[in-house]
Amino acid sequence: MVPRNDTHGEGGSDEIKAEKGYATLATLTIGTKPMVEKDGGQRRAEILSIQTRKGKPTYYLHYVEFNKRLDEWVSAERIDLTQEVEWPVPEKPEVKSKQRTTATSKTDSTTDSKAPQPSRSHKRPRSSTLTREASETPQDGLSAKTSRRPSFTSGGKGKENLDPAALTVAAEEIGASPQPGDDDDEDGLNNTIDLATAAAAAKAVPSHHGPYDPQAEIDRLRIGGSMTQNQTEISRVRNLERIQMGTWEIEPWYFSPYPAEFTDSDIVYICETCLSYHGTLTQFQRHRSKCTLLHPPGNEIYRDETISFFEIDGRRQRTWCRNLCLLSKLFLDHKTLYYDVDPFLFYCMTIRDARGHHLVGYFSKEKESAENYNVACILTLPQHQRKGYGKLLIQFSYELSKIENKLGSPEKPLSDLGLLGYRAYWAENITDLLLEREAEGTPMCSIEDIGQALAMTTNDVLHTLQNLGMLRYEKKNHVIVLTDAVVEQRRAQREKVEAKGGVVRRIEGERLGGWRAPVFGAGARSWNW
């Protein structure tokens, strides 16, 4: 992979081209883009933060045109100062705001000149003062309230993933990001952040003018590797170097609000069963000698030869679920809620051995979802990815929806990896269903029939059929066509699995025959504020 060349300022663009020059370690500042050694080559990277660790300067870098999860701390030795660096681009002056201010002042002066001076001279100052006080007081009160607890802009519905954009049939728009102007995000989870900093960052972001382009927004997010619209979340520096979980040492991808004292730890030890976190090996060993938990603290609702699923109520197991959300935030950039877990159920998938259960992944869902979402947040831990566990999590969520007699869909927008996983699951299952219908001699079926058979919403079915090119318009009607290209692609996927000698894991629905959807009172579905 080679980063694209910088084209700022070309083609008559209004963007200011970055100046280049030679730098020293003393002149490197935040926003500078030097060349950095990476994987045997050199790449252009932007400095996001500078810290002194163990008496030496270290730099947190974002590699230009590469995914955000590749950001990392590097030492000064890896920065090549023999080549020119790109200096930060100076901010443009706000011309429009100045013109607006000038026009407003002219209008006010004209109005004052026309108005009778004796009758207005005493009323205007009082009126303006009262108006200013009346407008400022509610805002001050609101900021005081939000500083004590998170605020949500989703119509009073607590969610792990906000869905500000309406679902549409267009493939590019389904799973898209929130519309410009939304304060909260996806996976809209709220962190305890500095609201003053967030407000300052929001003001620094240029306002969006002109029509909103969903495809351009998706492309921008895919390059950045971030699904969040909150500028304070995008600029946050990853705070943990490594974590140890069981026999695995893992490098986190994103920031997670663990206690500040863990920032200086070379490795953070996380208990594989209770998910508690420790900064030193001595503390961790002391905890392991006392920890007696052998599986997630919930009801085991599914078990087969290799995996198990546990259903955990966030209200009953708050500490464990909060630890799970802190852990998942290390690998989900769009996840911003970790504290208020009461309105959610967590379904955790584990694998078993002689030492007990080992967490593989999980998904959460609202206890009461007005939109019938069957997944709020979903994650397969990095050490277990690319093994088919993600599809098992998705299939399990739809198996629960079938038992509930509902059509399910994940909350939008999805993360980059989540979007790929769901698209692959939808495509495989719809293709297999159509091939089965064709083999049975009943190839005729509607979009509603497909949705009912797979517990999928109509929008998700349409989205998948459009992506696969299986929707045709003939004789004033839309027709589903199972093309040869789709059949060949599905056959190649099966042959690839067979060539590796692997067995396709599937959730056996009959093993869930004794499960019933939990019923909660109003208190159990609300936020514990």
C-alpha cells in the first residue's frame, strides 16, 4: 500500500498548499508531517501529540491516507529529519463571518439613525440586556447539567448506536454516518469528556454548506477509519500501549477511557473472566489468586460442541458490563457510551477448554427498541477475528429475532468492519435461500418472503440485492434475478472453505428452543440516572 500524493492547492483549488522545509526535534510541533520509518519503508505521517516518556520525546503519529487504527507512538529515532517536512497549514480567516458582522453593524446603524432618539434611547439598552440574560441563562444551566451526566440528542432514547439518518434503499446510504450537524455519534455512545473542549472543537469545525453528499461522507470516513462525527473523539490519542488478556498480548486500536494512571503502563493486564484491569503484574497475579469466576456472569442460553452464549442483564451485572464496554472501546472507534449499561442486554460468545470459558466476542441490544433493532453494538475480539466468529454472532442475533417473531436489523451507522461483515452475511444467506427455493421448484418469491424467512428487514434485503446486481426492472415491475455471477461467487466461497479443510460453523436454532425473550418493567428499561 502506497499513500497517494498530496494535491492540495492544485487545479485552482482554494485550499492552501502546505509549506515544506527542514526541521529539528526542537522545531517539530503538532500538525507537522515528517517522513517516518514504517515496516522497512518511509511514510508521511502527521504528529498528533508529543510527550516525554522516560526522559525521551515520543510522538503520536497518524499515517497520511492510512486507516486511523494504525496510529502509534514512535521514538525520535524513527523520524527522518534529513528530508523536508510539511509544516501545518495556517487557518483561513473567517471572511464570511466578518462580512456578516459588517453587514449587521451597518443595518444597526441605519436603524438607529432612522429611529426617534428620545423614545428609544432608554429602552434599547434595557431590552438588549434582558434578551441577552434570558438567552444565556438557560444555556448556562444546560451546560451545568450536562457536565454532571451525559446528554443524548436521540429524542430521549438511550442507544449505543444512534441512527440520525433515515434508512433508504440506496446501497451507499444504508449504514451511512450521521448527518452534518449531529453532536453525538453511532455506535452514539457518550463518554465522560470535557464538554468545554468539545464545544471549542465544535466551533473550530467549518460549517457545511451546500447539498449533503452521502457517498462523499462515506469515502471520507472510510479513509479516516472513524465513524464518529465528534471532533473531540477523532482527535483523541490512543492511551494504552498494549493489553494482556489470557495468553494474548494485543495492541489497542483506539482510545478508551481507562483511568489516567494506566497511560504510563507498558502493558495493562485484563482478567479474561471478570474483565477487571490492572497496571502491574503483581496486582494482576494477586487478583487471579482470588478471582473465582469461570464464565461470564449470566445465563447460558446456548451450547454446542465448541461455543456457548451467555445472556447478561446490564442492570444486574453493571460492573462486568462496564468493563466489557471499556474493553470494546479499544477496538470500536464509534463507541462512546460505557457507563450506563442498564437499558441493554449483552450476549457474549465464549469457547471452552479445561480452564473454563474464554470470551470471543459479544453483541448488545436494547431491552426495548422502538425500531426493532436486534443489535446495538457488536465486536469480535482481535485475537479471534478471521475465524468465522463474527458471522456466528450475527446469525445468533437473527435467530433470537426469529423466536421473537420480529424482523431485526443492526443500528446504523455500522463501523467499517461491521459493514463488511453484515454485507457478507446478508449476501450469503439470501443467495443460499434463493438456491434452495430453486432446487425445491419454487423459485418465485418476493422481497417480503425473503425478509420473513431470514428475519431481515425489507431495507436490508433491498440493500443486498442492489449490491449484488440482482434487481431488474421489467414490464413496469422489479424482478429478483439470481445471476450466474452470484452463483459462481457463492460456489467459489464454498470451495475455498473446503480446500482449507474447515467446517462452516452454524448456529443450530433447535438448541435455542427453550429460550424466551426477557420481559422487563419500566424501571429496568430506563437509564439509571
